[in-house]
Amino acid sequence: MQSRIFNKLGLVLIFLLLILVILRYSGVLSPIEGLFLKALNPIGTSIYGLEQKIKGIWAKEISREDYEKIKEENNRLIVENIKLNILKEENEELRGILNFTKPDQYKFLTAEILGRDPIFLNYFILNKGSDDGIKDGFPIVSPNGVLVGKIIKTEKKISTMIVPTDTNFETAVSVFGQSDNHTSGLVRGERGLGIKMEFIRQGENINKDDLVATSGLEFNMPKGLVVGRIVEVEKEDKVIFGTATVSPLVSYENLSMVMVILPQF
Amino acid sequence: MFSWKKFLKILGTIFLIAFLAFFEISFISLLPAPFNHFSLFLPVIFFISIVVSYRQALWLGFLEGIILNIFSVFPFGSISLSIIISLVVVNFLLNNFFTNKSLYSLIILGILGNLIYLFNLILIKFIFFLFGIGGNDVSEALSPFVLSESLWQNAFNILMLILFFYIFNFWGKKIKALFL
């Protein structure tokens, strides 16, 4: 008899849940949810910050070998930066000559990471939402400009981002390497473990260490956002398209602050 | 009539629910694999259901699920529904098969409850996939990678249940302890 009464409670709770679902999707619960999130978001940010500090304590010290590699890479980037600066100056000079002004198409909104989705561990929760102008599909970059995800779900005060290694992430990209022809393709995540670039035409000249960046063909996705670097090219005979493995340039687990790119138009 | 004891009990419950939710979202889920597969709220809810009160566990699971669902892309209500169904099944098994409330029954019920909870989530994901509103195909949901995550979650949950068992046994007399 006692267990029958308690199972009635189970049915009552399921019925109550159904009412809550209807109220939520009809927007009735939005103000209460907004207040609730506004009150609790700082707690989430604080716990996340504490977790990052603890992680920092356990981080391994960098070895001499790694230090030399980083130094070498840094030097290479300095040289590349100089070349880019030269190109930038030439570009500005030409624009001036042509009286061509390009309006700023995008603005950046800084957001803090509150935590992760309790079910989908490749989804990160941000402390900004639709009230701040965020919509589904908007790209997200790290503070140094590397593409780290896309918005997949938006609420008023929070939003959820998906990282490039998740299976549901895909975006159009181009390869920026030694060749002047920017090979196009599509990157997709692989179950949280890595990134795969697909639909690479056979015969295209792409090599290990080439940079992969967005091609700008996707709506609301600016061109030139770096996704990662090619680590392996897989070409098979009698197949139209090849694939390549892309390694991300940043560790998504160490992100604490990101920037959401908001279109101005 | 207003009672301080009742008020403090409600306040304590709200604090527990909020703590479990944020600990899950902002701490555990950001730990490196495989530690991020641990779910603190599940062993807590199962333990309360089996040892303390089924009624309290149902309410706790219901409210906890709602809070977690606000922060999840999962359809609203899915997490609460999965928790409630697993609690109902665990309670049924407890009252009809595992009646002695020993450590072994606690572990087996914890494993079964966790598996039922995960199965419910996979089923809901698949249903939404069939309707074309996101979700996952069964092959993705039952991939070896996902199954290994489930094994890790079960392992951590069992450890927590054993810990709760011995702590509760040390402080309380409600449960009968049987050593391995």
C-alpha cells in the first residue's frame, strides 16, 4: 500500500513536469528563469574560476625541448607578422586610392564560461544570451582570435556553444598553406576527439602544418577565423574527395573567456 | 503554523539542490576525462531514495533535473523525467527484490538506476532524432566511446555510494552493513 502511494507521487511529478514544460515553451516561465539565472550565474562563474585555478596548480612544467619549439614557432610567427603588416599597408594604400571604405561588419561580445552541459560535455555554457544580442549559429573565438565554437542554443541570459571537436559541429573552411590556391572543404568534429576536414578534391596541394581557416561561405561566419592546423592528409585512390585530420590550436578545456562575433547588419 | 525546523529543512534542501547542480555544471564537467563523467547528484539521489526517503528523493530528483535542464541543450523536462523513471524502478526493485538494504543491494540498485537513467536519455535523444529536432542516431548513442563513458560514470557512482554507505553507517543506525 505504501509503495502504491509513493508511485502516485511519481505520476504527480510527471504531470507537474508536463505543465512546467508547456509553461516554459510558451514563455510564461521566462521572467522567473531570467531572475533565477541572473542570481545564480555569478556562482557558476566563481566555481568555474576556482576549478581553473586548481587545474593551474596541477599543470605540468614546460620542458626545455618544448620551450625551444615554442621559441622557434614564435620567431616564425614574428616573420609572418611582418609580411602581413606589409600587406596590410599596401591594402590600405590601395583602398585609399580607390576611395573604398569597408564598414565594420562585426562586433565582438565578451562572454565568460559558466560550465559545461551536464549531458553533452562538448557544449559550454556562456553567461550571455539573447538579451545581449546572441543568436544561434554565431561564431565564437578565443581572445587571440582562434575559432573555438558556435552558438547552438540561446536563452535570455545564457547560451550554449559547441566546440569544433563535437560531431554536430561543421563549417566551411579553406586551407592557407604554401600553395596560393586556397583548397576548400568542410570541417566536422569527431565525437569530441578531433576535427576532420572533408570534401578535399583529389589533386589539391595541401600539406602537414598548413593552416585551416573559415572560408566565409557560411552565413554569419567571417572569413579567416583559424580552426587549426593539418596534421595528416589522407588520400585514397579511386575516391573523389580526400580527408585530412586537423589539430586545434587551442585547448577548449582551458577557455575561461571567449568572444562572440555579432553581425552588425 | 511557522516552524523554524521546517524552514531550515527547506532551506537546506534548496542549498543542496543548488550546490549539486552547480558542482555538476561548473566543476565536475570541466575536469579532465575520465573524471568529468562522474555525476554527484545521481548517487546522492539514489542513496536518499534507498536509505532515507523515497518521497524526498523524488522531489529532489525532480527539482535537480529542472535546474540541470535549464543549463542543458536537452529538451526541457528530459533530465527530470529520466531521474523520476529510474527512481520509480529502483524503488520497485528495492521493495520487491533487494529488501535487505545491505551494501551489495545498494551497489546493484545504484548500477541499475544509473543504467536506466542513461538509457532514458539515449531513448529521448533518439526520439528527437527521429522527429528531426537534433538528438542522436542510436549508432552514435551506443558507440563504444559513449558506452565507455557510461562505464566510468557507473564506476564513480559506485565509489560514491560505498562512501555514503559507510559514512551514514558510522553516524546512523538505519542501514545494515555487510563487509565485502
